[in-house]
Amino acid sequence: MKRRDFFRNTSLAALGTTLLSPVDLLASGNNKETAANGKTARNIIFLVSDGMSVGTLTMANLLLQRKEGRQSHWIELYQKNKVRRAMMDTASASSLVTDSAAASSSWGGGFRVNNGALNVGPDGTEYKPVLQKFKAIGKSVGCVTSVPITHATPAGFCVNNNKRGDQGEIALQYLPLKFDIMLGGGLEFFLAEKRKDKTDLIGKYSAEGYTVLRNRNELLALSPSSNKPVMGVFHEDGLPYALDLEHDPELKALTPSLAEMTSQAISCLNKNKKGFVMQVEGGKVDWGAHANDTGALIYDQIAFDEAVRVAMDFAEKDKETLVIITTDHGNANPGLFYGSKADENFDKIQHFKYTNEWVLKGVDKTFTASRLIERIEAAQGIVITKEEASVLLKHYAATDEEGLYNPYKLPFRELAAIQTQYTSVGWGSMEHSADYVEVAAYGPGSELLKPFVKNTDLHYLMLEATGLNV
């Protein structure tokens, strides 16, 4: 079904009213006239800070203000009025509160699907993912992420699958697509000894003509002139949190940052005269929110912000690139809350060296309260009480904690609750939220962005901005 037919046939029926939705407005004559007066976008860079509540964006900016005397690149775009800005409704077909698979599918396929699905509708209909659409007309395409490259957000731009969790299958689905560059974690889904079917996908990708990258040096040495598709898998599971990476020289030497991956991907994709479309995901922002891990959350948001800088530096020089900056949903609704020592407490985060994950993974049943106190102080400059340390250590005897991305059952919730009195950062939950979220757009096609949109609208905005009629 063509885009205009979709607008004409489904929008009003779905609303059950004569009021126009943002999707209808995007397809209206007024919008076409506006788009026609501007340039067609040759390239698109779609940046996603996964699970970014407004509080996350705020706290990252506040930390940079107080630590470095500057705004975040995202907030600076607002201050300098360089971008169009909108709020976005993030719901899925099955819930007001989306997961990342359904959220990315709304952008990737243009339709809302059930949570857990990748571009497969509730009735089984498969919607062609946006990177396949752009690849078919000759553009170069790719994804960059700080979590597994097979994870829900990149996969939502790339494939159809009923189960987002079937990452081993998604790794196989990528192989014949020969997307130009795919960079992230998830090494276990490519190694024969880690895969359930014992297939050596690293070997298969190499045999199919891919350049396979395994570390930062290989990425930085990658020649943009190469015509071979690239698959870079730099770590099992997600890449390390940005804060932990910064204070581990050995790990930092092996692992590229999100900004470095973004820069190299743009260099490789930009050689195509027909242009490129890429997605960049700060996936560990979401993981930090699920863990209520303040250091992980804020510093990974800052790492994402550095990728925003890379994208914007390119787009401002290029003049033909549409940049979209957003998130798929809120998560945990963190914030800095009032108290007599709120400023002083928040400033402690400037001196964090390691995340809560790093702290808790290094603790075991042999730890005394005094030893745990010393570990937290060395990692974060916070001195908890013996009573608080004893509460944390009880969880190592029971290992009864739950939570997404917590396979070791670490007491993230308990530590976050203790930290609140030391940092003044509080949390609403450990799960996604239904909050409307920020969208910013720059470059040709940004004029199509209305002040309030549904997540699916961004799919059609990308097609309209590039003049693709499919």
C-alpha cells in the first residue's frame, strides 16, 4: 500500500471521528507544499536514546552544566533554535506502555504492533522495515548501538520477527540482507560455542563477503572506501557502560564509544552518491534506567549526546541530511528532587568512577559491611552506613532480586533507594512509562514535524522527506 493510500484509507477510520490525526496532517496538501519548498533529504540519521525519560535528559544537562560549564548538545540545539521540536505518543498496539520492539517497529514498519513483536502485526501481517525499503532504492543503510546489534531497537528497523527475544535467529536474518554497516554488541549470538545451534556465524559472515570487526582498533582502521558490508560485534551482551569504560584503560582500548561507531559508520555510508539512512541507539540508557543506576544512566546519556554531536557536525556541513533525535519510551521516570542539600548531593555524581553494576558485580557472600562501604566509597565517593551495607549484603545470601537485564539478581533497587539520600536522585519505578517523549528534527524534511505526533508518523516523515513513495 502506498503512503498516500494509507493516509486516505486508514487514518480517519482508526480515529472514528472527523478530527485529523497527526498522520493525516503529515499527508495533507499543506504539508506537501511545505516539503516541496524545501530540499529533499539525501541522508537520514535517526538517533534513539532508548528509555530516556525527560528527567534523564535534564540530569545529563545539569551535570554537564555544573561539571563542564556547558549544555548538552541536545539542549543546545533547543537553546539555539536549530531544530523543530515535538512531543510523541509512544503506545504500541497492545499497550499504552510500549516495549522497545513495538516502539522501533512503529518507526521501522509504520504500523503499531504488539509488544514483543518486530514489524509483525497482531493479525500476522508483516510490514517491510524501513532500512529494507531504503536499501531497495540504492541507499546505503546501517545501525549502530551500545547493546546487542540483534536487540529490539536496531532489529525494528531491519527485520520481521514475532519474538524480539530470538536474537540468535535475528543474527541469521541479518546475513542475507547485507546492510552496509552494523555495529554493536551481542557477540554471543555469532559465536558457535555460544549459539544454541552451534553455527559459526562469524565464519558465515566472512564467507558471505562481510568485513567482521571485533575490537576498537579494527573499527578505527576501517577504510571508508571498502565496498564490503561490515558487521562489528565488540562485546558479549551490551557494551560496557560509558562510566565504567572511561575508568578501565584496558577495556576502553578494546571497546569503541557510541560516538566513534557513529563517526565511522557515517564515513563508510557517505560514499554512496544516492545517500544513506542509519539508526544510532544509546541502548544502555534504557538498561541503566531499568537498574535505577544513576551513574550508568546519566553517563550513558552523555555518551549518546556525543553521538548527537557527531551526527549534527556532519549534517550541518552536509546540508542534505535529516537528523531525528528521540527516544522510544520513558523508563523509570528518574529526577533530581528537592532537599536542603540537593545541589551538593547531585554534584557527587560528577566524581563517580563506576556504576552500581560494577560495584555490585564485585561483591560476594564473603564481603563484610566494612568492605562493602569501602568499595562504594572508592567507586562513587559515597559513604553508606553499616546498617545500609548489611541490608545490601543480605541479598547475596538469598539472591532473590528480579528485574530486566539483571541475570545475576543483584540488589539494584535496594542500592538505588539507599543512594537517593546521598544524591537526591529518585525513581518512579524500574519499568517503562507511557510518558510522551521528546522529538527533535534538523535538516531537510524537519519542516514536516508537527508539535504532537504518534510514533508511526516518523516512518512516513522519513519517506516523505526523502521523496520515497512506497
